[in-house]
Amino acid sequence: MLPQNLPDFDLLWDYDQPDQTETKFREILLQFPEDDSAFLELLTQIARAQGLQRKFDQAHQTLDQVERRLRETPR
């Protein structure tokens, strides 16, 4: 685990099975509040998995969620 009890997302990747990796990341996503930076980081990893599956529209939608949340986050 990394600081703040974050999983090491790189260790969870299976580049030969991006669909299974996406599923795994979605399960982990439920463990973090939406305002946690880990939530946003996981969304970017989900978008990456979607891109590897050639689900480009879904990947863009996922990244749009991240962008919206970043704009809403106080600095």
C-alpha cells in the first residue's frame, strides 16, 4: 500500500486483460469517497483500461467526470 492506504495501481494492472482490470478498479472505486484523490486517480485508470479495450467514447466520458470533479475541488 502507498501513503494514505492507496493500493499500488500499477501492481493491479493486467494489460492482457483490460476488461478484468477495469472491473477490479471499479470494485476498488467503491471503497473511496468521491472527494478523495484516490477516487479520481482510479477513474483515470478506468479510462485507461477502457481505451485499451477501444471503448474510446466511454474513456472520454470517464475523463470528463474527472475534469468536472477537479473543477469542483477547492484548492
